[in-house]
Amino acid sequence: MKLFKSFGIILLAIFTTFIIGCAAPAPTATPTAEPTAIPLNDALAKVKAATAYRVDMSITGKGNFASAGGPTPVAGAEDKPITLVVMKGEVNGKDAHFTLQGILTGFLGIEPEKTFEVISSNGDAYIKGPVPLLGATEEKWYKAPANAASVAQPPLTPGAFLNSFGETGINPNDFKLTGTESLDGQSCQVFSGDKSAVVNAFSKLGGATGATQEDLDSIDNAEFKFWVCADGYLHQVKMLIEGHEKTKPDQKGSFEILMKITDFNTNISITPPADAIPLKLPGPITPQASPTP
């Protein structure tokens, strides 16, 4: 289904090396008369400057993924959300610990119900097996050689997410203050953008991802929201895209991305495993084919 393939390419561009359940629905916004807004630009800059934080993200989809290499659907499967990737991670400076789970970890040969876990500490990388493609064949921790340390870098950071759209991809003028919600024990302002905000952002990615105007025209509905809390940080981002196959309008699908960021610049401790054994890479790594949404 071309719609899924097109937006799969876009999502891969957003989340760099890895594309990172059902996302929990966000609470309903409570409109306020004239709230005093924390500038969205300031919140974006503050998040990008953070050196320590925790991040929890999920990407789910609905639709027929079979033509894009996904699971063969059963009756009614198109109406049920599919967990593409769930990521949980914590970062402190150059150190990081994160886990990935979902059908898009298949490029490492990992089953959807299994977890891919890595730690980066003091420049060293550690991988929790089994990950046969990387030579980690047993259920234990492995220390990667120096030339493979990049495998333990976090696949997603708030800065990478925002920078993926380019310097002008996210235009704060496309987002309006629509209400306030309680989140992470704070009062938070909700900035909302409609389909035009999503299309404007994705248009900036077109040249790099191969996305065409036809792909953008396949978007039926979209929303893009930012939650800016009283501490001045961006705490949550939600993007929902609903669309159709250009040549088959009755074939529809959707993606939802929900990213939560917490514990900014707190004392997050990331400890390397004490019992890790040396990892011997099996040779040049050729990722296995995985379903592209």
C-alpha cells in the first residue's frame, strides 16, 4: 500500500537509524479563555539544550500492512492498532540506556514480542542478547568492539526529533494555544496544529525522503500537538496522520506517534553491566528485511 510505504520513509527519516502497545490517548484539552502562553519557540530550544532526560515513545498504525511486507491481515485487522515500535530510554550526557520493541525491530532479526536493549556508558557500548544478527547469540550482556559502539547510541532524542524537520520545518506560527492540561504534575499548555501544520512540516522533508506532493495529498486528516509545561519544557508531542491510497481511496490507514519526555536535567544514573562478555561481530552487518509501514 503506497500510503504506508510513503509515510514509512518519512518516519524513518525522522527517527534516523532506527524507526522508533497502542499509544495511550491524551487527556481531553480544557479550553481556557486567554491563557498566558509560554512561547513554543522557547520550549523547543530548552528541550534541545537538555543534557539529561527520560523518553517514552510509541508508534502505532492501523490499516493493511501486507502489501508493504507487514503481517497478513485477518478479517477486521485493518481496524485494530498495530504496535510498530515502543521505545523507552534515559539519557545523561553521552551515556544512554534504551529498549525497543515492536514489529519494526525485525531488521535486527528480533521477534516483535522480544526486546532490544542497549547501554552506552563512558564511550563503550553494551548489547543485551540474543540479537543473532549482531553475533549476540545468548541471553546475556555483550560489550561491543569500539568500531561498533554506535549501535548503542539512542535512536531518538528530542533534539533529533525536532531537528529532523530542518531549521524551519516546524513553524511555531502553525500552532495555536488551544487549552491547558495537567501532565507530569504540572499545568501544561497545549499547542495544536491541524493538517496544514503537518503538511507544512513534511513538505520540508520531501526532498530528503522521496515524499511527493501525491503522498501529501493522500493525507485526509492530521493533527500535531505540543504540551509545554510550567517548567518551560516540552513534555509531550503527539502526531496523528490519517490517509488513503491515492489510486484506491477506500484503502485507508493511520499512524500515531506519541512521545513523552520527563526528568529534564536530573541525576540519571546509567550503569554498565558488570558481567558483559566481548561481542564478536559476525562480519559486515546486513539488516534483515523488515516491514515498512
